[in-house]
Amino acid sequence: MIAVDDRLDLIHEEIARCTKCALHETRTHTVPGEGSPNARLMIVGEAPGAREDETGRPFVGRSGNLLTTYLSEIGLTREEVFITSVLKCRPPRNRSPHRNEIDACLPYLIRQIMSIQPEIIMLVGGVAISSLIGPWKLADAHGRFYEANGLKFFMTYHPAAALRFPKIADVIRQDLQILRAELDIGGH
Ligand code: SF4
């Protein structure tokens, strides 16, 4: 049987060659995601930004640093979760993803989820939520779990929102305490 790491590597090789939407024309690097192939928690954001496009790594800019901090506060490291996003290539000037780009890219995310089989998939921000679950106002959705097709999702704000609105940082921290309790992990 093919190992999870090998399956993920194959998916990531396909992503590196992907030309299924126009974003391949403007990307520097694809950003497939990284972390543990055996992660209990998978984190899904919107799309790579400038720093991610430069490095090929997910969530490494300012909001990525914030995410890393929030995770450490509930006793998790980046290495033990798997971090990715709905789109694997950066939209020019960080514009919102177009529907056709999401439709083209989503099969990669679904395959990553099926390969890793995490206990919980944390969707951060409205694009991740609407892409995987459907439209849901963040103000209502955050801090909640949602189960469908044998998958368990948890929803919160994107850390980029906390950079713009400091009150959102408190909301994310409270949400993550709910997540921590569900995963039954330590932390402070
Ligand atoms: S965003 Fe996704 S579908 Fe579009 S080119 Fe990149 S990997 Fe392919």
C-alpha cells in the first residue's frame, strides 16, 4: 500500500506542474502546504500571499507568524499540524480568489484531506469556509464545528483579520480554546 507521505508527495508534484487556472502564469512558486502527514489537525486558509509565493511555504508572512503563535498557545507546533490553503498559487496583488480558480484547485485540497485524514479541519476565513462548506457569515460560524461527509470542520477568522482588527485576535484565541478542548491537548 502506498504510504501517506508518498501520496502527499505525488499530489505536491502535480501541483508544482499545474496549469489548470490562469494563476500559474503569475506565480513564482506553488504553495502546496506543509506539516505532518499524520496530522490530527489540518488548517486551511485562503491563498498564498507575497511571502508564500516567494518561498513556496504556507503561512510564513505576518499572518503566518500570528497563526504559529496562536497554535503554540494551545500547545501545538507547526510541525505536528498540516497547513495549506484553498488555492495553491498566489492571486495577483492578493485579490480574492475567483470561483473558477477555486473550482480548479479544490480537488488538490480534497485529495490532501483524504490522504492525511485529520480528525479536524480548521477553516480560517470566509473563503475557506465557503469553499468547503458553503456561505456562512463568519460572525455566526466562528468557534463552531460542522460535520459533513465524514469530515469534521472547525471555523474561525483568518489571522490576517487579527492584524487589521485587534479585537479579532481575542476572538480567535477564544475559538482556539474550544478547539484545544476538542483535541484534548494541553496548553495554557
Ligand atoms: S491555483 Fe491551483 S488550479 Fe490554479 S494553477 Fe495553481 S495549483 Fe493549479
